[in-house]
Amino acid sequence: MVYDVRTYDLKQGKVQEYMNVVRNVGLPIRNSHGVKLAGWYYTVIGPITQVIHIWAYDSLAHLEKAKGAVEADPRWSGEYLPKVQPLIDRARDQIMMAADFAPQAS
């Protein structure tokens, strides 16, 4: 498995709004293109404006194909991005491979 680990620092007080947009708009778009949610977390102790989400792919080829399909989806640029971009202060992205002994997303 290949994991796309995304860490976002959000504007103060915007975590719940961001989560609502992801839940209602972003997640259905990603799901429709075969992107699996492996984890979604927000901070309650520490930097309280931080969220981390992890997306699972079968391979690097699957990641490239699925990400391309999501980005080409008019709902992504027309509905999702305009709602979340104003909420984000900083974004970081890592592509990671799972060790052979790690639990795998289903």
C-alpha cells in the first residue's frame, strides 16, 4: 500500500468547518474515484488547528491515476477547493509506503 499523508494547519476556529466540507463534499468526490480514506485526525492537545488525513492507494500508479481523476472532476475545483482553501494556513504532503508488518487499509 501507498499512503498520501496530508497535514494541514488551519485558521483559528476553522477545524469543524473544514471537517464538514471534507465529510460532505471532499470525501464523496474522492470515493467516487477509488480513493480510500485510511485515517483522519484532528488535534485536541497540541497545535489545536491541525488536521491529518491519510489516503490509501494500491500502488504509485493507482495514486497517480486516482489523483488525476479527482483533480479533473469539476466538483473538485468548483465545489470543494473554493470552500477549503480559505480555511488553510499551511499544507504539507508526504507519500509513504507501508512496512510489510503494518496494518493495511481495507
